[in-house]
Amino acid sequence: MKVLLRFDVDGLGRTGDIVDVASGHARNFLLPRGLAVVASSGVTAQAEAMQKKRALKAIEDKADAEEIISRLDGITIQISANASETGKLFGSVGVAEISQALQDQVGLEIDRKDISGETAKEIGTHQFTLHLHPEVEMQVNVDVQSEV
């Protein structure tokens, strides 16, 4: 059975895609939840409109990601944490702290799921990767300092 997806469905497709699924899956799961509608000749125009909208949103998202890169270029994020005299942190600095520091210091709200890197466990400069768009990512330096 051919259906038009109204929302992104993991393992099946994205919004606006016309996919072929088992009729039981469509009747029992996709249609009752409003995730899809039965594909007919009139629905194909709706599918094209959804795909155009998705393409425009992807272009806007990429432009926003490139703007964020230009704002963060050359900036080092400063984070203070409790540390021993040898430079080992009492705890660690992870993606949640970096996300909060980006919001406080630069004014950017970046989800912690979009930040990756090894957790900082000692004082010094560490690199983390920001995944801003599927085609755009950047390295950001985080300087972890000891609280006085």
C-alpha cells in the first residue's frame, strides 16, 4: 500500500515521501496515528509541496548554521571548575556544561545532543565538535580553568 508520510518516521522516510508499506502496518499504525495518509492522485501534489517546503527549510537551516560558525570563529569558551592542585577536576566538564557556557557567553542555544567530544577531566584547553547541520560542523575550543 502506498502512503504519503505526514511526519518523519524512523526507518521509513521523511515528511512528504510516498512510500510502499505493508497494508497492515498502514492500517494499524501509520493511519490511526496520523503519521500518513493513503496516497492517491490528489495527494501527489501535496507530497511535492511538502518536499519543496522541506528543501527550503534545509537551505535556511544550513544558512543559520553558517552564521553560527561566523559568530563562533576564533572564540574560546571559558569554563571554571573545581580542581586539585595537580590539575585534575573534581568531576568533569561535559557537553551539558559546554551548552550552558555557549548560551551564557555567546548567546547561542545549542542542544547538547549537537555537541560531541571527550569529557574534560583536567585543566587545560579541550576541543569539542558542534554538529550544526548534516553538512556543517565546527571545532570549538573550551578552556577549562580552576576555580579560585
